[in-house]
Amino acid sequence: MAAMSEMNLVIEELRTAANALTSVADSLTQMYSTSEETEAELLQERKPLTLEEVRDILRHKCEEGYAADVKQMIADLGAKSLKDVNPDDYEPLVKAVQALGTGGDDDA
């Protein structure tokens, strides 16, 4: 009887180890998957940005000294203010604003 209970314990430890290895393998796959795969997954999972989220992102960039640039980007979209921006333009606007000051913009 004792041998069976010891065997059951060993089997359970093996299963736990196998689950841990599977989890590590999944994490490594996710970490090292190609950026195209990762971007595609993110696009599928990402919810559309809300006006409040965009406003918060733009406010932070304005506080960093890029208010004139942010206002110009909004104007370039044909809007007088953020509330006039088409929600379909939120994502590209946010990407452009986030690039300000990172060397990814024309102001560098």
C-alpha cells in the first residue's frame, strides 16, 4: 500500500512539473513570437480607443511641451478640437502624438 501511495505522489509531482513546463513554453513562445504575429493578436484583442482615453494621452503630451504640435495634428485632421475628430482617426492620432519627442517625428 505504501508503495502505491508513494507512486501516486510521484505521478502527481510529474504532472505538476509537466504543467509548469507547458506554461514556461507558452510564455517563451509568446515572448519570442514575431512582431507581426504579436501585432495581429493585439489588433484582434484591442478595443477601440475612447474620447476620454485619447484626451488623457494628448493631455500628457501637451504637459510635456508639445501642445502646439498636438493642436496642429488635430487641425490636420480637419477638426477644431479633439471632440470634432472622427473616432476612426483616434488610433493614428495617438500613434503620431506618442512619437513626438522620441525621434520618430519631424521635430527632432
